[in-house]
Amino acid sequence: FEGAIDMHQFQQFLNSLVGDEENAKDFLRIKGVLNIMSQNNMFVLQCVHMLKNQSFTRPWKEGAVRENRIIFIGRGMQKRRQLLTEGVMACIAKPLRFNV
């Protein structure tokens, strides 16, 4: 899906999923490449239960579509599909009211 991600909102959403051990046990893996608002580099995310590895990597290619991709692997993910989809989509940054 396209659209810049609000990093603060995304981190809050991610913490709601894997921030405590009880919830995190069902998330075997989370992997993603995200377009973070106001950043020219790709944001790569890899989680295993509560352990998170997140960093900005290489720049997006000139003229390339900045498409976000994220996958949740674990127990009960099909039942949580709507919750996960809505949670990620809620992290898409809203347009600013003024130019920066």
C-alpha cells in the first residue's frame, strides 16, 4: 500500500502488538519495509516475539513508488487480520495543514 507512515503512530501500534510478553507470544515474526514520512531512506523492520530490529537502510530509488509492505506471521493472524490491517492503515500520515 502507498502513503507515508507516521513513525510515532506506527511505534505505538507495534508496541500494542508486541510490547508485552502475553501478546508477543503469538507473533512469531513481523517483517516490513516502510515509507516513513519525511525520510528518504527505507525503514526495515524485523520482529521475533518481543525482539525488534528496526533501522533506516538505503535510499528509495529515484522515481520509484514508495510502497509499504508488512507481513505478520504467527498464531491467530487470520482472526486478527482486520485489526492488523486497520491498525497499520491508521498509521498513514495525514497531510500537514501548512507547508514545511
